[in-house]
Amino acid sequence: MTSSRATLIQVAERAGVSLASTSRALHGTGASPAMVERVRAAAAELGYSPDATGRSLRMKRTFQVAFAVADIGNPVYVEMLTAIHEVLAPHGYRVVVMSTGHTVASTADLVRSLSSGFVDGLIVSPLRTDDELVTAIMQAPVPVVVIGRSLEQHGIDSVSTDSAAGLGQAVAHLLEIGRRQIGFVNGPLDTTPGAARQRGFDAATSGPAFTGEHAETERADDFTVAAGLEAGRRLLARGGLDAVVAANDLLAIGVIRAAGELGLSVPGDLAVTGMDDTEIGKVFQPSLTSVSLGSAERGRLAARLVLDRVGDGVEPARQVAVGPHLVVRESTAAAPSKEKRAR
Amino acid sequence: MTSSRATLIQVAERAGVSLASTSRALHGTGASPAMVERVRAAAAELGYSPDATGRSLRMKRTFQVAFAVADIGNPVYVEMLTAIHEVLAPHGYRVVVMSTGHTVASTADLVRSLSSGFVDGLIVSPLRTDDELVTAIMQAPVPVVVIGRSLEQHGIDSVSTDSAAGLGQAVAHLLEIGRRQIGFVNGPLDTTPGAARQRGFDAATSGPAFTGEHAETERADDFTVAAGLEAGRRLLARGGLDAVVAANDLLAIGVIRAAGELGLSVPGDLAVTGMDDTEIGKVFQPSLTSVSLGSAERGRLAARLVLDRVGDGVEPARQVAVGPHLVVRESTAAAPSKEKRAR
DNA sequence: ATGAAAGCGCTAACAG
DNA sequence: CTGTTAGCGCTTTCAT
């Protein structure tokens, strides 16, 4: 099960040539065909495989990129991870997943841990972006790309999306299908997405553009189904709503369950929208109308940004944005699902 | 953003002591308090952080463990990943996620890639276990732990579960609540879980122990919701069933959707069970009765096995098993959800 | 085109 | 307790 591996020196000896020639032959740079042939044969016989650590030490590159998130259980991050992996793998980069969620370590601590140089770059999607984190990122010894808030003013590469505008799309859609009493279940306000989404909801439900009659907000403790269920109960208990906008799909599912508890049908009595357009939302019953924030796309873009950074020298920081778009499904169907009920 | 890091030599110079003393002082092994103080101060001033690559090369340890799965999008693997991470992180190990799913690379190729030595061990949960894979694992230069089939005869550490017995539990439960016409939606038969679950279903529905009247199987192309939907349509179109056992939660959700399309209520007209006891099953409507295979527990155990291997010398291969257990929820509620319908 | 040798950053013998 | 030194496996000058 555990056998020691052949080194380049052994290949060199076997081939009867110098170490340098062996290395060159294996990389196909400036070696005669005969030499290449000879070395390749020796390498094959010994089952040689270059050692990543030795290589890294010499080249000062680890060929690894880290992806750090608060909670890898959130489907949004899984989507990002998949996308990141798809972009980086073809370039010979491995992806190391780091989670700040269940451990006590703050995201800033995690960024600081990059100083041990086990990775060539980092993609991080922080829930909260405070000064400590910004400082840690700016002092990081390797390129860092942030998925979330734009940090242009600090010279940090970032991939953002306009979730506030996305919330506006959700509200507009609900008004369009005739809903007038709109509730909003948001996550914690001290998080980047929580703050942005609240801004979006407030903007969409105030001023002349808002053709509805009533708007109110209830805050969940977290961006999870359980928290959404509790917040949904509180919000719906007050009565009088015909639609609820949730700050993400998990919260929306919680709200729908809360509605069920109270005997409210979705979308008949209550239309519900989510955000993130996750797989779970697509397959939920009723399937969830949701604002896509292009998770996979953001992951892809972030991966390309790090790739450029680790490859080239210093360029100005770049900001990329992905536009939100609404995906309408059953949870806001204009006509309450009468046929579905019929048997 | 990118600043070069201080090395041990620089710390030594700064402290005015030798390289060796510096290393020792920083590790707290055999250095005088005065020396430790001096070196620590110098290290702090320079913001020194030990280089992982140099350390790895010297110690012949990378402090990394890889986790390889077919599809990181599957919630089961995410649960395992979380558990693995929780066990390994406190021991200073990082987790590298490798996916074989969307790329063409076979699991065997992936195992062979370990030969570059970028990791101290591997946890792999393969969908199919053929001779090529077994050979690759046996020849791997680092310890490999398999989550899935027991591979004791090959001297490979493994964590398994008895999903066949789990299927038996699901069938027994359905019979108990009075169902007699049982359908089974399985995934591909040429996969390890597919084969085991088929065996379990066949055993549970044949012989005198089976008090039902009818049993039939329909195969999905994959262990996904989409495949479950299609297989569910085929199975239910034939009619006459009052219960369906699905080989995992995702397939079960697909089946429930197919039932909805045909106007069948769950659990009223059709009881449905899943397997894996995933989060998505818990929050689905109706919530899913499911056979837990202890995903998190299996991840934890696998992590402990690699940890033991990378720490110690060669021990005999160990096999660990996690027992399945049924979790009953709404999708098989004995009394069809009459109250729920009432408003 | 090939070989000799330096050195990436670190730890661990070995001497003193 | 401290310093000197070797060397992990590799790439890359620098000579030849």
C-alpha cells in the first residue's frame, strides 16, 4: 500500500545521464530526441512521478488555490466550488476547501493563514467584510479574490452581483401578478448580503414605483431553512400578506413550510420568492421562483481572476459584476394551482 | 497585496543566533527561555510564518489529505466533507477536494495522481469499484481509505454501511403501515450502491418474510432528482402501486414529483421512502422518510482511519461499519394527511 | 546539447 | 544548550 517513490536522481542514474538532462528531457525543453527517449524509458521503468513538494519549493508555486466559505453546506457555495474547480483543474491547479463556519476561526484568521504559503491564491466569499478582513487581504502574500462586495477602493479583485436590484426584480414580479401586501424575510442585517438585500427591498417598496399597499420586514437569525421557518411563523402570524420575498432559497423554503403550518397555500394564498436559484429550489414543491445571482458564473469569474493573478505580474485590481435575473416558477404562479388540486 | 515573506534565516540573523536554534526555539524543543524569547521577538518583528513547502519537503509530510468523490453536488458527499474536515483540521491537516464527476478522469487516474505526493492520504468514495481501482489503491504511495464497499480482502482500509439491510428496513416499514404493492426506483446497477440496494430490495420482497402482494423495480440512469422523475413516471404509469422505495433521497424527490404529475398524493395514495437522510429530504414537502446511512459518521470514521495511518507505521487493514436506521417522516405517514388538506 | 552545481526553506543529526 | 552542516527533490543558471 505504501511504497516509496522514485526520484529524479534515480531516473538519471538509470538512464546514465545527468540530473539536469533528465529534468530537461522530461519537460521537453532543449534535449535531443535520443536523450528524451532514453530518459522517458528510464522514467517509465521506475514508475517515476515528479514530486510536487520539491517542485513547489524550487518553483515557488504550489499549484493550489484555496476556496474559503462560511458554510460549505450552503448549496450556493457548492455551486461556486464546482465552477471554480472546473476552471482551475485544466490549468493544473488543485482546489483546497477551507471552511470558517463550524470552527471558531474568523475569515481574517483564515486569510492570515495564507502566510504559510501552502497555496498560490485564494478565493473567499465572506459573509461579513470588516476592516480586519480587508487589512488581512491587503497584507496577504498571495492574490486574493473576493466574491461578494466590490472592494475596488482597496485595490482588491472582486466579483460582485447586484442583489439589491435582484430584490427589486422579485418585488416587481409580485406586484405584476397582482400581489399588494408584501412581506420580506431577510437574514442577519450585519452581513454583506443581508444589508444589500434590505436596501433592495426598502428601495423597491418605497416611493412612487411601489404600487402595492403594504410592506414589512422580518429578520431571520441565519440564512437557513430553520431560521426561515421561525421568521416565517412570526411574519405570517401577523396576517394580512399575500406575498413574501425571502432573502435566499433556504429562507424561502422555511417560509413555505411556515405557511403550510398556518394552512396557507402557496402560491394560492401566498406567493413566495427566493434568491440564488439553487437546485433545491428547483425541485422543491412548489418549485421556487427565485432570483438567480449566477453562483456558478461568479465562481468561474473568480477562478479566472486568480488564474490571471498567479500567472502574470501586478495589474490593477479588477471588478467583475454578474447581473441578477428572475426565474419564475410555481411558487408565484399567477393562477393558483387549481388543476393540481383536482384529481 | 503581494509581499515576500520572511524566512527562518532572516529571523536567525535578526535574533543574532544560529538557524538551528531559531528552529528549535520556534518549536519549543530544547531551547533556553532566553533564546525562545529572543527568537520569538525577532520572528514577531519580521512577521515570520513558517513556509509550508520547505517544511513539507524536509519532513516528508504535506499535512494535506484529499477527499475524492464523483459528484460534490450530492449532499451526501458534502456531509462527509464537513465531517472529514472537522476531524482533520484540529490535527493540522487541510482537506483537498477532488472531483471525478464532470471531468473525464476516472477514479483510478485520480488515485494514481497521488504519486506526485501532494497529499499524505486519501479518502475516496467511489461509485464503481473495479479491479483497476483496487490495483491503483494498492499501489498508491500514501494511505487510502475507501468509503463504500468493504475491501478487506485486498488489505484496504474501508468504511462501509449495510445499505441492503437499510433497504430491508424501508420495505418492512412500508409493510407495517399497510402497503402491499411496492415499487423500487434504483440507480444504475453497475455502481456499488446500486447493486447493494437492488440486492436488499430483492431480498426484502422475496421469500416468506414478504407480506406484501407485489414488488417491481424501475431503474434510473443516475442518482439524481431528474433521473428519479423520469424513472418515477415510467414506474407509476404502469399503475397499481401504493408505495415506492427510492435508492436515495434525490431519486425519492423525483418520484414524488412524478406522483404529483399523475395526481397521486403522497403519502395518501403513495408512500415514498428515500435513503441517505439528507437535509433536503428533511425540508422537502412532504418531508421524506429516509434510511440514514450515517454519512457524517462515515466521514468522521474515514478521517480517523487516515489519521491513524499517516501517524503510525503499517498496521493491518481495518474495516469499520455504520449501521443503517430508518427515520420516519411525512412521506410515509400512516394516516394520509387529511388535516393538512383541510383549511 | 549536455553536465556540474547552486539553492528554494526547512528540520534533524551531530559536535561541541 | 547552542552552532555547524547535510540534505529532502527539484529547476535553472552557468560552463562546457
